[in-house]
Amino acid sequence: MKLSGYEAWLRYDKVKDDQLAAQYQAWTATIAAGSYKQASPIASAINELQLALPKLIGITPQVVIEPSVKQFLAIGVVGSSAYLDESLIGPMAALSHNEGYVLKTITKDEQSYLAIAGASEQAVLYGVFHLLRLMAQGESIDAISLSEQPKYNLRMINHWDNMDGSIERGYAGRSIFFNKNELLADSPRIVDYARLMASIGINGMTINNVNVHRPETFLITEKLLPQVAKFAAVFRSYGIKLFLCVNYAATIELGEVETADPLDARVKEWWKQKAKEVYAAIPDFGGFVVKADSENRPGPFTYGRDHADGANMLGEALKPFGGLVFWRCFVYNCHQDWRDRSTDRARAAYDHFKPLDGRFLDNVILQIKNGPMDFQVREPVSPLFGAMPNTNAVMEFQITQEYTGQQRHVCYLIPQWKEVLEFDTKVKGEGSTVKEIAAGNIHPYTHSGITAVTNIGDDANWTGHHLAQSNLYGYGRLLWNPDLSSEDIAAEWARLTFSESAVVQQMLVDFLMESWSIYESYTSPLGVGWMVTPHYHYGPDIDGYEYSKWGTYHFADHKGIGVNRTVASGTGYTSQYQPDIAAVYENLETCPDELLLFFHHVPYTHVLHSGKTVIQHIYDTHFQGVERVEYWISRWQQLEGEVDAERYNHILGRLQHQLENSKDWRDIINTYFYRKSGIADEQGRTIY
Amino acid sequence: MKLSGYEAWLRYDKVKDDQLAAQYQAWTATIAAGSYKQASPIASAINELQLALPKLIGITPQVVIEPSVKQFLAIGVVGSSAYLDESLIGPMAALSHNEGYVLKTITKDEQSYLAIAGASEQAVLYGVFHLLRLMAQGESIDAISLSEQPKYNLRMINHWDNMDGSIERGYAGRSIFFNKNELLADSPRIVDYARLMASIGINGMTINNVNVHRPETFLITEKLLPQVAKFAAVFRSYGIKLFLCVNYAATIELGEVETADPLDARVKEWWKQKAKEVYAAIPDFGGFVVKADSENRPGPFTYGRDHADGANMLGEALKPFGGLVFWRCFVYNCHQDWRDRSTDRARAAYDHFKPLDGRFLDNVILQIKNGPMDFQVREPVSPLFGAMPNTNAVMEFQITQEYTGQQRHVCYLIPQWKEVLEFDTKVKGEGSTVKEIAAGNIHPYTHSGITAVTNIGDDANWTGHHLAQSNLYGYGRLLWNPDLSSEDIAAEWARLTFSESAVVQQMLVDFLMESWSIYESYTSPLGVGWMVTPHYHYGPDIDGYEYSKWGTYHFADHKGIGVNRTVASGTGYTSQYQPDIAAVYENLETCPDELLLFFHHVPYTHVLHSGKTVIQHIYDTHFQGVERVEYWISRWQQLEGEVDAERYNHILGRLQHQLENSKDWRDIINTYFYRKSGIADEQGRTIY
């Protein structure tokens, strides 16, 4: 068994309990699969069983059309065989979602079988992964009866991979899709990656960066489409639709029309022809993701048009083929003058898009980052999400740890995303949570769901830090079922990925569960964000963005710190929320501590709800954060021998690096604020 | 006439005064040059006359061995012809220096001639450039009688060019020597560059970066030596010796000996053989420049040896061929912990090298940066210079404006260098100026002089900013005669490079003379240095290096700022100076304002000799600096039409950029200190 982490949660460790193994063997030695096409999700499901079962229980299953044995596994689309008849599977088969499936043990005519019946082929694949997950966790499958369907329709992954092989904000090596402007379409790694993604229910994927440079502009041309189609074929057999990020100004960049004006007839026509070409190559192509008029990318503004004009032009082109347009809302003035305190980057997405509600076609989806800034360790939920009842939307998370330790620090993000999902926007009264809005249950969206920038690269273990795999795993699991707890997801991941040892699992779960709070404690305090080395976004630089054009300031002076975003005396950002919520944030007394400096500029001596002053909170959390890293290193060290040496040492090395870097954060932040405020630590600890 | 600036100060603008032109024609229409070799300095001198005279006065001179005309120019080495007999030239011919020359009008046997008699061929070339300089400035040459010789023997230029074509700290395009790891030995630009350098008396040059990466390590191998020899041949004909920077660990890097231990017999032998090879290819090769044990470069420390061991090993190898070793003293701990205030980078060069005095071979020369830090806009003079009576030394300046505006800001550095040269170290009592130490007049050096990192690249005008040419010109002129005033050098340069217009010249001289002080006024205050964007060293980032490993701190807190380098309570750096000088710096009352924060940590309310508080000084200078840039832009705009449009607009564009950047400096520095100190500007100007 390789211990590089390459198999991730599809490790299929040998089942050590003989009784269980015998039970699994009995159910899975024979597989009734009916007839199925090659390179289909059913074929992938069978392939997965053939890969997994030898490892799990040492058997190679026999795949038959009509089983003569007494006990077997029956897989297929509901109703595709006598074993999977709706009446046998029962009411659970009334799945509302075509990605739902049933797992059920059934006895009929002296045969017992475990049915995996999907509402679609892809659903069957999900059901098989479910079964394998149960087996890998040592669950009994003797009397099983369950049905599952995903909460969200769109369960997307975005790659920020460039064709030169680099990955923007990638911390796990280079691209698995591209190198030196070539497409790695025949790489076996693509299949393994599709397996990992399908196993957690991902059903859509972009492979290239939202910042589409010149080489990637050619992905939608005849030169490269045949190669792109190869990726699409692999993904298709795992139920994943391929999407591409496109250059809004492709007409110009490719030298075919001298404008990119979305209302220009030639531009419209060009994109319609382009859509035809793309769909000729990839009949089930998903659509386009677009970053326009953002961070110096071209867009409709150049022509005095707005985002609706731009997005709809692409939407029209894709409409005949059922394609979608994801239009990113990460639009702000990135040439802001730090001297001007009236401009507020946090306001930008809402200010730009809210007035356009109702103007977008129904195959256009706004892609809205979870917070108003940019994937900081702590931000309020974007007020734009839910604010446009007549416009499709997806929430965008960031799995890659751009601002949360870059996969050198451990930061399990599922709790953060759950907080976002549970946030009640109140846009249609109580219960208008992000979770339900993204599911299309609050507004009548035709398309909705969740997307995220992923964290993988060509590192042996995919994610650089072994523990960063948990974020990718958890992301998929959460999109399937956002009611899973962070702990349960972590436990499931730890069991599948690491060890059946309860000690190892407990340590991993406990550590993961605390890791976000630890990272937050030694980095920027109380929701103010940033304070990172410009451009790299790793390591502390308190004033790194303070006098920049990026709109990312903390305004610390000798008396206090924070951004006044109140209506009363600040930028008025709070008014973008529903009145109840706005009131909470607007009021210094009710604003939650963890977001205090996001909403208010306060003296260092301001007393938090915790009873501490802001300055003492800064000192305390920064000392504690480092202490907690030290604690978790000691806990990890107790696992020596319990975890394979390769991963043990790799993780230990990263933890030690995290410790060193967390000390830099602690000492630089504490020193900065001590020097600035002149207020000493109550406990007299060392500040330089 | 091209107006790109390519000709720089060898523009040879047409002499507009007919009488003068006639005078020049009479003296130069015929040139008696004796016999001379091709590709020799004499050939270059004649070539220069043939290039210059058609432009200056519209004639093509006739070069003869024995002139039959009544009036002519006679050039050659003293005594090489009857015209250049020592008795005719007079006592001035008793030149102590083999690079000295005489210019003298002589009448003999009914012939009148202007003699340019050099102590060597190279000196003749210098004499010719002198004559051309006089003509280009419109001076009468009818009754001329002068002799010149350089103050310094080693008048070096260092390039930080990499073989990929990039230039470390280069702000004027890419390398003229290298591109894509090829040597551009046949580029015509090399000859023009050699002409420019010879015209200001440069006699030694390295072509590759002191940071010798893998490709440049091969410059001393048979693969590349033939190409290097081509550069050497061009330089030779202009009196310039070629030197190379070598990789101290070349034995290892080239895979020939597995160690670089300077006491290892195989290493010694390898370098001896290497020297033989190099001298076989380039018989007059100058020698090696070495950056060892510095900023992560390899060096003798790796083997428990010291700098003397390392330098002498190379010195021994070069000795048989008369080669020199320049050993850079830019050695410090570049992994310093900012938390540790006892370590002081400023101390490093002295602490490392002073104990080694007397241990270096006499063909080894220590290369000492002008200040103890790194070419800041303001630093004290390095206490190491002059502190080692028994060790050869050269002073290292930086012409390329790494920390002084990167050739986007105007910063005429001659006044800065003159301050350094006039600094009295008192190492052998009063009068032990840097100027005299570098000339070998204080300690009995066998080799000494001055070197500098140059500012040229392949930009059309060589230096990016047209006005940055003045630093290169002035550097050469200063090394020839450090008693020239900064104004006179600027005036000479402006006349040769720009225009005979007195208005233009006066504007340029006045602006250049104020430019260093302007740049200093809006950047880091009172000698504290740094505050620049890390790595790039352009634009303000007050804390950019504050919490770094580089040893470059200002320690600003809410009460005060500065580095305590006193013996009494600080790092003790002041003790590295002679007692008189140390006392001046040690004492807060006597320490000069402009270096106050280099030596002392003081409250913002400390009152300077100027009568202002430190904080008010910061505010005032930063407002004034920007105002002065505005003033000089208005002055420049008055020259529209007086200066050719190409250079007028180019310079105007750079000045406007300088203005914008100076406003960033002003506002960020002022805001930083206002936020930190809470002390308002007395004049109530806008601080953010």
C-alpha cells in the first residue's frame, strides 16, 4: 500500500474484522449490473467496485447480467432490471432528484441482494461510493435501507490552473491538467481525480483559471477543443460536467472581431457560432465561468454596458444547448485610493449587482463569494447572497487556503462554511438561510448551488498538506448534505483516509475542529482581515495592504483600529443587510466580537463582550494561538507509530513550520500593536 | 542627429561659432599619429577623432606619419616621435602616473601643433577625449598647456548582469552583454559602451553579476572563454581591463572537485590551472571579483576557513599573471531575528574583516561599500574603510539607483559620493580622508581605488532616465579628479549631453544639485533608511523590512524612532570609528541631524539642531519634497522647445511619475507617523 496520500479517502484499507469481511464478501462477490455502456457512470461504478473490493476484502467480484447465486449486489438505474423494480425498492424510490439513490437489502424469490438503485446512472455511481464508504468504515450492511439525494443541484469545483502549468493560489504543486501550454489529457491522474470528485458528489468542474490569459483563450478554439473533449470524456464517465472559464474579450484576443461589446451583433453572432463549435466537440458541455470587469480583466463596462448585458450575451449563445453562464460578482475598484475613506470595497458586489436583479437570463447564474471581501479567515456573509430574488446564484467558497495558511497551516474550513450556510439572511423572513437560498428553496431559482476554488495540484498527496484533504472531502460532503456536522465529516474523513485507530481519529477530529479558531487567533484579529504579505498572502505584514490600492485597510492608529462601516458614521455597508441584521452589526453593543473590527473603528481599550479590551484580546489570542499549535504538535507526536511513518513525518514537518510561522504572527502582531498603542500586556509576556 | 540619448555625452554637437570652428579645423585637419597598431588605444583615439570631427566641425581629418602642413595635431606616447619629445612638452611630461597626459600647443621649425602626449597609449586616448571635450564645450584651444593624471589607479565599473539577460537592480532594460545565456560579443553596442567608458577614464570592468549563478560559473571555462575574450579585446583597445565575478564554489558547481575548501590542495591547484586557462585566452585579464559568504552565497566559512584563506587562495592563483582579487566585504547575517536588538548589521563588515588586517596577499583588495548598510539615500561612511592599514581596499559606490528612485526619480549622486570622499576618518590623524585613503596616500596600499555598480542597460539612452546618465558620467570624472565640484561636473555633462543653451544647462545643473536632497526629503528621514517595498526597493513600505530577517529596522513606536547604535546603551557600533568621530556620533547633542536616527532612538518630540522636532521635521520635509518636485517640473516645462522634443517629453513623463510616487511617499510616511505618534502637523496640512 502506498502511503503517499495519493489514494486519499479512497484508500480502501483492508477490513480487519473477519466477520465483517465475510459479510461484505457475501453481498459483493457477485454483482448484477445489467447491461451498461463503456465509459459510463455505471461502468465507473463497477470499475470502482473492482478496484476497491480486492483491497477491502481480498475478492475480485464477478459481474453478471443475471445472477444465479443466492446473495449478490444489484446495481443500476431504478427500474432497469427486475431487481431494481420500483415496487421492490419501495417509496424511497420516489426520489425527487435525479441524482438520488437507494441502498436497500431485498429478499425476493429465495435470492437476497443489496440493491443500489439510482435515479440516474450518475446516482448509481454515488450509491456505490456510499456503499464503499460504509464498508471502509466497518459498518454492517446486512440490513440496510436508506435513500440519499443531494441538497444542491450545482456542486461545482473551480480550478485556477493556467496553461503554463502554474496554479494561481495553488499550494500543492503544479497543474494536473496543463503543462507548458499543453493539455495533459492522457494523464492517468485525471481519472483518479475524477474518481475522488465523484466519490464526494461533485458534478461540475472548470479546469482553467478565472483569470483567462492569452493561452487559455484558445481552449474554446478548434486547435484545443479536441484535447478539452478528452477531459470532458473522463469527467462524463464520472458524472461530472466540464465547464470552461472564458476570456470576456475573446473576440478581440483571438483577432476575430475588433470589439467585445455585448450588444454588437458581430460579437453576439461570434459567440453563438463559438457555442456551436464547443457543443459539437462536447455535447454535454456545462457552460462558461466568467470573471469580467474585475481586477483589470476586460468586461462590458468598456463599452458602456452592464453585467446583465455581458452575461446575457453569453447566456443567449449557450441557451440552445442547455449551457450555463456563471458570472462572478467579485467586482470592485482595485485602484482605490487609501486616502479616500468613503469608498468601501465591501459594498462593491452589492452595489454593482443588486440593481440588476431580474435582468439576467435564466441560464445565467451569479457566482457570489461567501464574504464581501475575499476569503478572509473571518468575514460577515455577503449581503448580496439572497438579495436578488429574480436572479440565479451560487455561493463561492475557497478550498485552497489562500488566506488561511496556504496548506502549510492546518485550517479545517468546514465549520466556517457551515456558519455561512446557517446564516439567516432574513431576506424572506426567518429561515432564509444561505443554506436554503443556495438550494433554491427561498427564491424560485432555476439554477443554484455552491462552487469553490479547489486546493489540489500535482503533489503526491494532491493537497500539499495531508490534512488539507479534509477540506476537499468535506466540501463535497457538505454540498451533498449540509446538515452533516463538521465533526462527523472530519471523523468520516479521518477514518477513510488515515486509520481505523480511534486514537488517531479522535486526535485528527479534535485538531481539525479547533484548527480554524487557532489560525484565526494568531492572525488578523476580530474580523479586520488582511495583514498579510502583499501578493503572497502568507505570513504577517500588518501594513502590507494598508496604503495600497486594494481597498483593504485596518486604519490602526495609536488610539484604535477597525473599519467604520456603519450607516451612522461610516461607509454605510451595514445597510446592505436586512434591517434586523443591519441593526445588530450597526450597533457596537450587539455587533459580535469576532466581527467587531470589520464593522467598527474602536479604541484599543474598548471592552468586548468577552470582558476583555481589544488590545488585551489581541495579546491573549496571539499567545494562545501559538500555545495551541504547540499543544497539537505534542498530541501528534503521541501518534508516532500509530500513523505510517511517511505521513507522520510529513505532517510533523508541516506542523513545525506552522509553529514557526505562528510565532512570527504572534510576535509581529503583538509588537506592532504594543508599539502603536503603548499599552502593555496585562500578563507581562514578552512583546518586542 | 539621433536624439535618443544613445550618444550620451559623446554627442559632438556641431560647433555653431564659425571662428571657433575654424580654429578647431586648423588644429585638427591633419593628425600626426606615427605608426600604431590596429585595435590599440591609439587606434581608438584616432577613430574617435574621425567620428567626432565631422560632427563637430564638418571635416574628416587626414592621418599622416610625417605632416607637411604648418598646423596639425600630434598624438602619441611621450617620446614616440620628434613632436612629442620630452623636452618640447616640458616638465609637465614628468607624469608620475602612466595614465597621465599632456595637451600643449607647440611651435617648432615653423610648424605649430597641438601635442597630445600620453605616458601610455591609453593616456593618449584620454588626452584625445579631453581635447574633444574642450571642443564640444566651445573652449579655445589656441594656447593650451595642461597636464592631467588620474587620482585613482583602479577606476572600476561592476555590472550585475546575468547571463539570461536580466540585470540585478537594473533599471534601464536588459543586459548589453548577455541574452538567453549567450554572450553578445559581436554587438556593436559593446564598442560604443567602451567609448563612453574610456571617455570618462574607466580602466577596469566586470561584466557579470557578483551573484554568480550556475550559467555564469561557466564564464571561466573553455566553453565560454573565447567569447569572453572578444569582450576583453574590445575593452583592451579602449584601455579597459576585463574582470570577471567568479563563483567561490566553482570547483563544486562545475563538478570538478567536491569541495571548495580554500586550504584543500586540490582546490588550490584547480584555481591555479583555471588562472592559466583564463590568461591563455586573455593575457591581460584583470582578475576576479568575489562575493563570498554573503546573502547565502557560498564561501570559506563553510569549511571553517576565514575570508583571508578564501581570498588568498584565489590571489595565489592569479599572482603569476599579475591578476587581482576583489573580495567584497558585504558580509552580514541575513537571517537575523528582528526580535534580537543586540545584533547590528551595521557592525558586520568591520567585525568580520578588521581582525584579518595584514593577512591578505598584496594582490587581494577588499571591496568596501560606502556605508555600513546598503547604498541607502543617507548612511554614515563605512568605518571599515581606512581601518585596515595593511590591507588593500577599494571603495564601492552604487551608480544604479537601487534605493534612490531606480532611475524613475532624479537623484544626482555625485554630491553624496563627494561627501563620502571628503569624510575624514582620522585613522592616521587629520586629513585621513576617504579620498586620500582610496588613492593609497594614507596607507601603503599596493592597489586601491574606487569601484561602482553601474546603471546601464540596453535602453536606447543606456540609463532609462536621460538624467541618470549624469551619475555615470560624474562617476568617471570624479574618479579621475575628486576635486572637481559636483556643479562643474553637472555643467560639463549638461553641456556635452544636452545643449549649448545656458538656460537649459542652468536648469539641469540646479535641478541635479538639489535632486539628492529632494529624494531624501520625501523618503526615509534622518538617516534611518529603508522603509521601501521589500525586494523591489521602490516606493514606500514603512514596516516593509521592520520585522524581517535582513537586519534593517527603524524601531518606531508611539513614542519615538531610531536605532540606538551608541556604546553607552546601544549596539556599540559607534566604537568602530576613531574616538573623535565616535564621540560626535555617540552624543545626541553633536550627532548630525541627517544621521540622527541612524545612531539614536529618540522621541518624536526631540528637537533637532534645526530647531524642529523630529516629527515636525518629518512632516515638513515630506511636504517640501513633493513641492520641490512640482517646482522642478514647472521649470522643466519652461524648456519646451529648448530641448529636443523626444528627450523633453521622455523626461517630463518620468518627472510626472516621480511626482506621483513622491506623493505616495509623503502621504504614507506622514500618515504612518501621525497615526503612530498622534502628534498633529503644526501647519495643519492634510495627513490621512
